[in-house]
Amino acid sequence: MIEKNILLKEVDPVIFFGINNCNINKLTKFFPSIKIVARNNEIKLFGSEAETKALSEKIFYLINYCKKYKQLPDEVIDYIFSEENQSVVNETLNFNEVILTFNSNGKPIRAFTPNQKILVESCNQNDLVFVTGPAGSGKTYTAIALAVRALKNREMKRIILSRPAVEAGENLGYLPGNLKEKLDPYLQPLYDALRDMFPFKKLKEYIEENVIEIAPLAYMRGRTLDNAFVILDEAQNATYMQLKMFLTRMGRNAKFIVTGDTTQVDLPRINDSGLVTAIEILKNIEGISSIV
């Protein structure tokens, strides 16, 4: 049996150890034959040389993550200690890249492109962020990943996703079903992103409890959205008055992201879109950022 000491440098021990040492207890479950003692800013490992070395390597991954993101979610621990990820964890956990959250299979979701990384930084520093760009640039997916991260980290109590109910170039006529069934086709891309980030049962539970709410833009009127991460997608199809109505829904401790592509306006007249006007009016205001 050997003893190995690990110092926590530039890491808050309270965050790393977790409430009532819950993170340390989790490490013990993965390595039951290793005795782990956590005191002050030091971790001591007692066990065989091979297992102590393996555990210390994984702890260094956790330290690097905690140092960069100032947090240590359960899903990060599960990912690093999962046996099926053991051979690729060194490659996938590149801490120079921005990890937003983890998908339903435990794989990290990152901000890859420069503009996606700018969106992450802007969201961290501002209450309202406008994001415009072409289809396929990851605007909506990155925004939803940021919302999921905020929910998992208990920074927000709920996620609200909205879209204008506007058809893309063709008239679908009257849709069958109740209100939800009529609106679901317009909101399907938002469901797709959420299904990638939550297990099916967990997502269903969140939607039933209104922790995650997906609603058309018209249903935002008259509401005050506190402690919520709110995303308006396809905002180029919202009129100026609709955007004004939406933005004035912001309450305490709320964060809004508005995404759109100004080259894909599906309104009867392209000038009816209020996205460009809203960005122009609100530019250079503290707490508001625009990414074009």
C-alpha cells in the first residue's frame, strides 16, 4: 500500500469536495479499494500503486475542469470515470475548448466555432444576447446548451423556448389535433435539441412540470419571466411589436437569447421583420450584446 498526496491549487475545495463531501464519496464508489481522505486543500489516497495512479490521473482531470469552469457537475465526474470513456477521455476533454454540458449519452457538448465561443462569453457577461447568422451555424443548439447548463447548475429555475408560428414558404392549412398538436410542427427543432441533451424520461418530466416550457411567441404576452433562461428562435419572423412585447417579459435573474437569420424572413413582407431594428436600437447598451 502506498500514500499519494494531491494539492488543490487554484481550486476552491468547497466546490471540488462538494456538499458534505458528496463528490469525494462518489470517487470512492468508483474506486472502493482506495481510501480517500480530503482535508483543507489536500486529498490523500491510500491503496495499491496501480489503482492509486489511475485514480490520481482522473482527479487531475477533475481539478483542471474545476479550475477552468469553477464548478464540478456530477455528469463531468460520471463522464471521466466511465469505463467506456476511459480510452478517449484524454482526447475528448480538451480544456482549451468550451464544454457547455453533456448530452444524454454522457458525451460533452462544446462550443467549437469562434462565434459559438463568443456567444458563450457574451451570455456569461450579459442579460440579453442577439445572435444572427446563417442556418447550420449552431446558433439555436448552442443557446439551448447554455440554457441546459444554467438549469443543471441551478443558476436558473426553468427554461422557456419560443418561436413565431410562421410557415416557411408554403401554406400547410388547418392542422388537426389540440393546441399542442397544432403547434408542435413549428417547435420541433427545439424538441430535437432538448432530446439530445436530456434522457427521454427526464425531459418528459421537466416538460410536464413546466421546468422546460416550449411555447409560440404569441403566448408570451402578459407574462413576467423571473429566474428563467429564455430563448427566442427564428426571431427574423417576429415583427417589431412582437419583439418589443417579448423583450419586455424579462424579469429578475432572467437571461434572454434571441437568435435569427435575417436572410430567411418568411413574413409576407421582408420589411415586417423587427429583428434588425431591435438590434440597432439596443446596441451599445450595457448588459446587451449582439453577435452578427
